[in-house]
Amino acid sequence: MPASAEQPRVSFIIPSYRSAETLPRCLGSVFGQRTAVPFEVLVIDSSGGEGQESLVRSFPAARWIFPEARLLPGAARNRGLAEARGALAAFVDSDVVLDSDWLERALEHFGDGHAAILGALAPYPEKNRPGLCLFHVQFSRYFPGTPRSEPPMAATFALLLRAAEARAAGGFAEDLPMLEDFEFSLRLRALCRRPIRFHPALRARHINKKGWAVLRAQLRSHGLWAARVRRRPGFPGGFLVRAPLLALALPPYRLLLTAGRTLRWGPGPFLRFLLLAPALAWCFWVWAWAFFRSARGHA
């Protein structure tokens, strides 16, 4: 069902920067939602003209916003939130493909007792070993098979919440190139005094980045910013910045944690994890070393 011309109940907000390779699949999944609920789709694309005309022609029902300068993800989401007309906002990353019943299931399981809801994330079906490694490092807490829970923080790969509450919480930090969603969700939960809900019935897939060089650069950036964001008041794990040597002990712990989460997912994913395990051990070490250097003030 295409987005409705009537007053939307839900505003899908998709930040984009040079996402021409993944954005069509993302938008196709959003416009392909099987629902009678009226919704709108806002794309905040700060790519600077790269592939924009073709995308606009392919998805004319979307509301396209083209900032004059590049916006970091938090700033792009804030721009979309300011323009959104729906009472509910659904933040979706441009490299995420939603199952066709994602919105219906999100509305079904999102109640007054929760500040936001998100669901399970699996890799997009493609053979891409570096991308699968990065996926395991970033998203293991959201693997299919994870039971319903109330996590302290939430990622915004596909997150539904109340637009007014997101605005009241101050929106997303605009100076963080990553982890701005975790920082935002902490403030949202504190404002609403209600937990965030994880429900595995909401399903989406992530289109992973490609290449070992890209993987290494991403791991270093994640480690660096994971240390920097933990210097902010109230962010969990601040003790790791005060005692950075502890971060160097994290790789085996995180590898075992990921193993358990993958085993809960199923035998096929666990076999894939075993094949990836040596590379994942290296990934966790690269992340930990970047965190250590950042916490020590060397990055």
C-alpha cells in the first residue's frame, strides 16, 4: 500500500548519505508495508546530488528533503522529525529492509507502557564475509531468537516511538557520527519514565558493508566513539573510560556473548558464527584497541 495522502498516523524518517546502493531496497520495503494505516515517508538525503534524481523518479510518493550540506545521522533525523506530520515516528536506516508486516506488528505490540519499540535484525541474504563480521559486532543483541525484553538503550535501525516525546527529549545529538541513537534513547527513557521494548515479532534485515578495509575503518570508528560517548554523564560503561585497560579484556567476553546469542538464533547461524569466529576475534580486538587509545586520549 502506498503512503496515504490523508493525515498520516506514522511518519517514516530515513536519513541518507550516499546510499544509492541500498536506499531503493529500503524504500521498497517501507512502501510495501501491508497495512491500512496512513503513513508518510520522509527521506533526508544530504548526498549532494549523487543519484538523487533517479531515486526521486523511482519513489515520487516520498517527501524528499535535500539539505545544503551533509548532515550527520542525528541531525538528519532531527530534520525529519521537525517536518513529520504523524503522531508516531518510525526511524529506519537507509541500509535496512523491513519485513512487509513490520509496521502492523510494531503497532500491535507498542503500548502506553513503553517509550519506543524495536525488533529483530538479520543480515540481508548475501555472501559477504566482512559485512557479516561487522553485523555480528554491531547487532548481536538484536539477533532473531532474542526473547522479548526491555533493553536500557535502543538502536534506530528500525524504531517506532511517539514523535512528540522524541521532540520533548531534545532529539538526537548532532555532534556524534555514531551511537547517537543509544544516547538519544537514554534521554527518551528518562523523560518518559517508561522502558523501551524489544519484540522479536518485528523483523528487518540489514544490508552489510563490503570489504575488509571498510570493516577495519568501521571498527576503529566504533571503538573511538564508544569511548568518547561514555564520557557523557549518565551513559553506561563510563568506568571503562576511567580504567581503559579493562577494555582490552573485552574481546573474549564479547566473542562468547555473541556465540550465546547466535546459538539462541539457531543451528544454521551458529555454524556460520563458528566459521567467522577467528575473524570476529580479530574484529573485537581492533574495536577494543581503538577504544583503549581513545580513552587514553590518543585518538
